[in-house]
Amino acid sequence: MKIVQCVPNFSEGRDLEKVEKIVSVFKNIDKVKLVSYEPEPNYNRTVVTLLGDPELIKDAVIKMVGLTTELIDLNNHVGEHPRMGATDVIPFIPIKDMTMEECINLAKDLGKEISQIYNIPVFLYEEAANLEYRHDLSDIRKGQFEGMKEKIKDPRWNPDFGNPEIHQTAGVTAVGARMPLVAFNINLDSSNVEVANKIAKAIRYSNGGFRYIKAGPAEIKDKGIVQVTMNITNYKKTSIYRVFETVKMEARRYGINVLGSEIIGLVPLEALVESMEYYLGLEGFSVNKVLETNLIE
Amino acid sequence: MKIVQCVPNFSEGRDLEKVEKIVSVFKNIDKVKLVSYEPEPNYNRTVVTLLGDPELIKDAVIKMVGLTTELIDLNNHVGEHPRMGATDVIPFIPIKDMTMEECINLAKDLGKEISQIYNIPVFLYEEAANLEYRHDLSDIRKGQFEGMKEKIKDPRWNPDFGNPEIHQTAGVTAVGARMPLVAFNINLDSSNVEVANKIAKAIRYSNGGFRYIKAGPAEIKDKGIVQVTMNITNYKKTSIYRVFETVKMEARRYGINVLGSEIIGLVPLEALVESMEYYLGLEGFSVNKVLETNLIE
């Protein structure tokens, strides 16, 4: 039985009635598990996590895009998040009995259908990218919804599917395939977004930090604090504990404490193993020592 | 599909040829997974971890007891372990679609068969105990193999199955049923067993320590160090990190560093969650955030 993970993000995290309406398309589907949906008011987006049959997930996501197009108008959208579409990104991740190649094909099929059904331009990213310079989502989404109106007309940024013109309210959508990552946020006991930015720069690859960290600052206005928000794109090589301890170390420089952290979506058990080893000094530990690993077989 | 966990311990951890011969009975059984077997030379015992169909595991364990009886003579056995039988203890743990009651019945069936087939007296312990004062394994095994020759004649310590006379080479065996526990050892950078004993006393329930810790000292002679060896019998209430940090704190009192730790057998994911929360400051974390939990369903 093939299992894919899909983590669609849509640009509504404040109006919970709308959120419920949108995620309702994922409920009660045989062979598809709605693992979680996390509305984030500060980011004004919701991250949905799905596991299950690839084709059934694809069909449900198409329905979701229909609802987000109907309910979300990017012209009236603000939030801590470089968003570009009502449905912003849709990554597929191979989990069980699936190759990356199959995920790429799934992404392409979905992208094509979205552009045809809803007239929304689609960009392919990460492993599904047709063009190397479109690999990174951050490059695609630069300029956000507002900037995309012009950007998409540049032949370099014509979409992979659909016309070089944004959907007037739903913008554009990126569909991709990638390996599992860890979406990890660290909260600082400070309201100074500049400090969060400096710490993000210290740890992220693009500014000399860890090879597999993409990070940025964010304000959590309802808590009056700032956050270093990051993706650990290869948790086998850049461990959670290493990033966390480095952020604590950097924060000390500014006299600021780390309040805590959060994982968005799912974390593979393997990503936690090195942290357990580090903090508890565990020897001879591995995912196979965890009961649940053995129950999956 | 019912799944039971069974963790038989037998008293050979040095002669690896014998160990292989004994564990071979668990290999290639459909619906039974030999998760691991860990020969421990210092303890001169091997801990086997099995998962699978209750009846098939029971049948395989009976074969194992036959082999340990044939291959192990407790009269010539030494090791850091209060052992009393060639097959020392056999606990059953309910994992999936199984009640504790069913585990108790399985333990009783197995105990009866062992005593009948091999003429080995059997004590029932923990949840399977017929008598309240036999609940704790440590009370049953007090006196070890050598002391059991007389102890078993005391009406208070007549076995639950079989005659009040030890098997001349295989001693006695304890069979029980219990909830999952965490077998956790912490290594100290010291060869002073008295210090390990003092730290064990500081953390264990019986001397005023944590409610769900059973602990003792052990010498790891091949490494020239000592160990605090423990069972965390309720990891929901006494967390791994709390015990680990307390042992570090106590060790400082003697100017001794903690070198590391090890988990023997399997650890339920749930037992790791609080430690992850503590060390990484995770908020909103739970077993459901881990990918593998969602794959089991």
C-alpha cells in the first residue's frame, strides 16, 4: 500500500469558520488520514498534514483548492508569511512504497489539473522543478502575491502550468515534491524582530550557518514575542538539538532567553533520535529501540 | 490482530555460541518478531525482546526454556545480576488488542507448562501474582539461585507451579504480566560501586526516591566503570529526563561525571515525549506529532 504525505498550506489562519469549511474536504475519506491542521493567526495561514493513498489525496486537494479560491481573497490578506496564493504551497513527500519519481509525477498531475480547472498558474518546485533556478520555494515566492502580478510576466518566471497572469484573488500556487523536513520554530523572550533576524541569519545556510537550515524571523503579535522560524531540510545531517542549542547560545549574546519551541506538522522519529542521544547521553540508541517502529512492520 | 510483548531473560551473556543457539528458536516464525537480543557480559544474561502473536510466542518461549535448561548450569554461573534460573524471568506486556487479563492468563498457562514439561518450579509475579507479597520480582529473587534451595521449602515461598524443590541446574523461573517499563542504565565515570549504590538509593522509591524507580548499582568490569541500573515502572509519572538529571546532580556531589546511558529492550515513544519537551522546550508536542504514530493506524 503506497503512502504519500501531503502538506498543503492555505492562506487563512484567523477565520476559523473558513478554516473548518476548507479542511472539511479531508474528513472521512477512506485510506486518507487528516493528521492535523494548524491554523496560525500570526502567519494567517493553515498547515494541513495528510497521509494516505496518493490518488485519493490528490483528488481531495483539488477540492480544497476550489474552496480556498472561493473563500480567500489575497487582496485583503495580511500575515507573517511570504504568501503568494490562496492555496500557497502543496508539497508531496514519499513515505511508504513510493519513490520520489512517483511524487514528482503526482505533483505534476495535480499542478496541471489546478491550472486547468481553476485557472490558477502553478509553479513546480524542489524535486518537481523543471528549471533549476526554481528549486527553492523562497526564490519562487519572492515578491509575494503583490509582486507576482508583474514577476509572472517575466519569461524567466512564466508558470509551469497555466497562463502568465495571476488569478485575481487566488494568486498562484506552488506544487512540489521533497524529502521529509522538520518545520521548527524557536520562541524568544523578546519583541525585537531585528534580534530574531540576526539569529536566523547566524544559523541559516544562505548567510553562513548550517547547511540544511532555512530560517527567518517572525513576530508573534498575540504573545508579544518574536520567533526564529525554520525548516530543517535534512535532519539527518543538521540535528534539531544542534540548532536549538545554537539559537540559545546566540540569544545569550543579546541577553535574551529562549522560551520554547514548536514543531509544525509531523516529525519523523529519526529526526528525534540524535537529540535524545545528545541530551540523555544514550548509547546504542536508534529508531529500532522504539516500540512503535517495530509495530509498523 | 493481538500483539503481546515478551521479554524473556536467560542467564548467559558471555558464551555467544550458546546465546545464538538459544535465541535461534525465535527466528523465522511467522507473526512473531524477534526485535532484539542483548547479551550482557557483565550481567552474564541476555534480554530477548519479542513482539507478536501471543500463542506463538508462548510456544517459542517453551522451546527456549528447554534449551536454556540444557545449556546453562546455574551452579557455575557468576554475573552482576540477582539471577535465580537458567531462564530467569518471562514478563508479558499487553501491546495491541490485548488486555492485562489476557496477559495474566498467558503467563499462567506458560508457567504451568514449564513446570510440567521441565520440572522447573515457577513463581508468578507482578500482575500475574497469586499472592500480594509476591508482586515484586525483587522479593521473589532475594537469595538468588543459591538461596532458593532452602527458601523454596518455606511454605511462604512454595512455587505457584511445580514442587517446592529447585531444578538442580536450572533453578526456578518467574513468569509475570506487567505494563511496559523502561529499563534504563546510567554509566558513571568511576569504578566506585559504593557511589553507584548511594546514587541508586537516592533515586529509588524504596529509599525515599522517585515513586516509580527501582534501581541498584552494578560494576561494568570490562569498562572499569560502575552503573546505576534501573527500571522506570511508570514512565508517564516518573520521566526519563528527571531521573537522568537527578543522577547527574547526585553524581556531582561525589565529583563524578555521568558518561552516558542506555536503554535495554524497547522504549515506548510516549516515554520519550516528556524528555523531548523538557530539553527542546517543545510546546504542543505529543506522540501524534511523530510520523510513525500515524503510520501504525
